[in-house]
Amino acid sequence: MHQFVKQVLSLSIALSVTCTFPTVRANHHEHEAHTSHVSQTSSMIKGEVRRIDTENRKLTIKHEAIPDLDMAAMTMSFRVADTMSMDKLKVGDKIRFSLGKVEGKWVVVAIENDSNP
């Protein structure tokens, strides 16, 4: 009987780990959604500057879908690469930007005014 209980417990543990893993993986994918094997987006992404945080070098951008990263259109904050100037940007600017991975995180690595929305 003791052996039977051990087998049932082992099976229960294995089953719970197996059933839990896809859920954990799916949630991990949602939070790290945009960590595909791409190191830089292949095209410029259209967006609108919604907020500028010069102290932390972040832009909040309402952007179109980013197919390279399997990312839907949304509004989110991005860090701006240290090599980029943020001086000429204003809230409401229509822009095109490109993202690249810096230290494992997506950051704005190129930005230009988009006069043709």
C-alpha cells in the first residue's frame, strides 16, 4: 500500500508540473512578449510621442503594430539609446522609430519626424 501512495504522489506531482508549465510559459510570453530572436526591427515604426521623460531617457509612444516583435498597436514607454538626442522632440510629434536590443532590452535606436502620417 505504501508503494501505491508513493506512485500516486509522484504521478500527481508530475501531472501538476506538466499542467502548470504551459500557463507559466504563456504568462512569461506575455510579459516578455517582445523578446524574439530579432536584435533590431527591420523597418521604421509609425508612432506619436505621448510623453517625454528626459531624466530617465524614456518616451511614451502610441505606436502601430510591430510585426517583427509580434506586438500589437499600443501605447507604451521605451527607453531611448544613450546615443540619441531627445532635445527636438515634443509631445504630439508624429514620428517613425526603430528599436534595437541594448543589454537585453528593447530601446529606441533611431527616430525621425514623420511628416506623412
